[in-house]
Amino acid sequence: MLFNGYVNSSIVICHSCGNRKCCNPAHLYAGTAKNNSADAIRHGTHQKPPVLKGSMAYASKLSEKQVIAIKRRLSNNESCLEIAQDYDVTKDCIWKIQKGKNWAWLTI
């Protein structure tokens, strides 16, 4: 930004060479976030965000330990509604655990 005098806050500095650490002004240009993403894909440096599962997922209300306990209760034929009330989650949440749609990698 100092070299080329860009001050617009919507501008990002992109690397034409594909090296994020490069600071050669001849390799840098002003662009949009979309330009920057396209460059990363073209250079092979684009990385997808990690897939978070289990208690690491942002919206998760349950821990792995709780889900294992839930699976044990389900194997004893306890109702989804009763279990859901005990863990303050929806009946659908428990049903998805029971059917293997969520938390399928955990076994009891």
C-alpha cells in the first residue's frame, strides 16, 4: 500500500507470484477479496477451512461423552423425547443420533 499509494479499505493486496510472504512490489497488485481468492486457487495455495465435527463444531450443544451416554440410553430403548429433555436439546437432535445421521463415528 505504501509503494503504490492505495488507501481504499475495500482493496486487498494480491500476490501475482502466489507467494504469500513475497513483498516485492512488482509482484503485488491491488484487488478485491474475490481476485485474491481466484489467485489462490490458480496458484494452488487455496485451502478449504477445516471441517469441525463433534464438540468442536461451533453450534454443538453436546460433548462426545454426552453423546456416548445418549447412545447407551437409546440402546436401552429410552424415548428420544425423554433423553432430549434431560440434555436440553430437541427430540430431532436425539433422533438424528439414533439414526446415525449425527455423531455416527462415536460408538458405545
